[in-house]
Amino acid sequence: MEIAILIVFILGYAAIVAEHPLKLDKAATALITGVLCWTIYFLGSQRVQPTLTDEFAAYQNDHLALGQNSVDLLSFLDHRLLHHLEEIAGILLFLMGAMTVVELVDAHDGFSVITDRIKSNKKMRLLWIVSFLSFFLSAALDNLTTSIVMISLTRKLIADQKTRWFFGGMIIIAANAGGAWSPIGDVTTTMLWIGKNISALPVMKETFLCSLMSLLVPLSILSFVLKGNIERPQVAEKSGHTILAFERTFVFALGIGGLLFVPIFKSVTHLPPFMGMMFSLGIIWLATEIIHGKKIMEEKSRFSALQALRKIDMPSILFFLGILLAVSALGEVGHLVSLSGWLKAELGNAYLINISIGLLSAIIDNVPLVAASMNMYELSPAVTGDAWSDLFVQDSVFWHFLAYTAGTGGSILIIGSAAGVAVMGLEKISFMWYLKKISPWALIGYFSGAIVYIIQIALTH
């Protein structure tokens, strides 16, 4: 059973990595992989006792203590699946809410509040503006959305495709770096935050400098490559545009404010983050209904939350569902525990383990890697005095450094992050071009940020 689940996971992951050559959507492959892994676990466990026998015994004892009859194995397996599904659902609801808010802002041309103010024609200066804008915008939104918005921006600013490819490469690096230090900027950091491995303010404080360094190094190098001025394309104005300046600015401010409100809401109420996101979505939904209330139905529907919900990236949501289900199945049969033991035995150092996970995220999507890490290394409830266990308390060096490495390591290859895949599809950047022109500098930036983090910890702890 354990070997069968591992084989299904490896084959499924290979299909996900080779999505473009195989022309198979990764969401479909992830869903099949996740369901098959749990199916094998359910069927196999009915023939042999589950790997987690202690948990099964504890589950039976809890029911007996409540005066209930002894439970069978299938009830325990259902309990374990629903336990993982509860955690996964929180992540998916959070992402769906955030995507809908961003789509509402975009439908109102809210991002033009920023993009219309960029006037420079010099390549080097524009590269710095676009990179830093991507860095901070990603921290407030997410790296996937930021990369899409910024590629749309560069198309309005730059006519030459090869020049846009360099900008696209820096947008990937900047968006991933910006998302790494914010609890709402990258899915992996969000997962760590929702899982209570990190808190919002400590992770921002501890990882901002190293994330910024991972951007500054490749940005400084590429500044010497891109010289001269850009040629702006002739862009025809949109017809039928009925958004007023007030509406555009109001929805932009409300959307960004709603996203930034989420970590505050969690800190004050101690409710899960998806509750804060749903509250923010409800507010902006209500506000847009009010400001467009007197318009005709056809025009009103263009700017409604219902239209935004139709446009959110559901394949990405389903991909996360499938891959998180698959990873949770690996955890149930004990593979992640074995991997954590191997990493501890072979590397034995929290920094080396995290750096290795970051490098792996260049090849394998960082979402399952972080999910695996959260399952491999159990969150310690408090400091115990044991050197290894104390590495995994909330807001420890291990979890903060994992947020950095998993978030920025995906920039090393264009297929290593959602932002990279999005830019690859939008601008048709080839894998080999990125490998030759961007990957070396992204790798240097990754290690530069890691070194800065290690030095920072040595000086402050």
C-alpha cells in the first residue's frame, strides 16, 4: 500500500511537471493523483492495520470515554480524511476570496491607479520601477495575481518582445520575493500562517531583508544588461469604458484595504484567516452593488461580484485541492516522517534542510513541498529544551526560513512557481531562454538572501 501510494504520487507529479509537453492540465492530474492516493489508502488499510496505530487507538479511546461503542477502521479513516480536508478547505476558501477581490478591483480598472503614473522610457529605470512595484504589490496581493497584472502593464509600456522577456523574468523574481515575506503574498507563506507555524508580524520582520536581497542582486546584474530606451506600443483606447475616476479609486482602495485587513482581523478575533477574507469580500461586494445600483442591468453585471467569481482561476484552486490531498495521504502512510528522518540524519541542520527544500521548489511546485514539510515536522506547542524539537515551535527560525526558501526558490526555474508558469504562458517565454538568461541570477539572488538571513539570525539571536 505504501509503495503503491508513493508510485501514484511520483507518476502524478511527473505529469504535473511535464504539463506543457504532455498537453495535460495540471489541475486534472492533481485531482486524479489526490483521489487515487486516498483510495489506495482506504482499500489497503482494510486489509492491514493503518500505519498510525497509536492514533487509531487514541481515536477509539476517545469514543469509549464518551460512552460510545468501539469504532471500526473505516470510521477512523473517514475521520482522518475530514481532518485534512478541514485544513485544506480553509486555504481554498482564503484563495477564492482573495482572487475574487482582485478580480473586482481589476474589473473597475483599479490597478490603473498605479500603472498610469509610470512615465519613464529608460530601460534600467523602468526595470527598477516594475521590479519594486511587483515586490510590494505581491506582498499585498499574491505573486500569481501580481505577475499577471505586471505583465499586462509591460505590454502597455514595451513593444519589443525580447525586452519584455527580461522584464518578465524580473517580475517572476520580484513577485516571488515579495510574496515570501507577507502572510497573504504567497500560497506557501499563507499555508504556514493558517497552520499557525508563523505569525504575521514576526515573519514580515524576519524575512523582509533576505527577500529584498534576493531581488536586489539579480536586479542589479540585469541593470547592466538592459541599456537604452524602450519603444512604447501604440495602444488603442478601450471603447464602452464607463468607470468613473471616483469608482476606480474607491474600489482599488477598498480592495487593497480589505486584503490588508485580513491579518489584523485574525490577530484581533483569533478566527481563521479565511473568515477575515470572506468578511472583506462581503464588504467590497456590498459596496460595488451600491455604487452601481442605478445602472442598467447589462452594465451593472460587468462590475458585479458574480462576474468576478466567474473569472477567478478555478483550475488553480482545484490543483491545490488535488495536490494537498495527495500530500496528506503521503503523511498518513508515514512517508513524510521517513523523509524528515532522512533529512535530519543526512543534513542535520535546519538551514541546510530549508535551503534544500527551496532548491527542490525550483523543480517541484512549492505548495506540496511546504505541505509536506508541515506534515514532516510537527509544530511544537512550546519550548521543551530539546534542541531538535525547539526548532519547530511557532515563529521559529525553521518556519521563517522555510517561508523565504520555498517562496523564492521557485524563481530559479520558470516552472517552479505559479508566477513563473503564468508569465511563461502569457509571454511565451521558453524554458531554455529563462534557464540561460534569468536562472543564474535568480540562483545567486536566492543564496544571497539565504546568507543575509543566516547572518541576521546570528546577529540578533
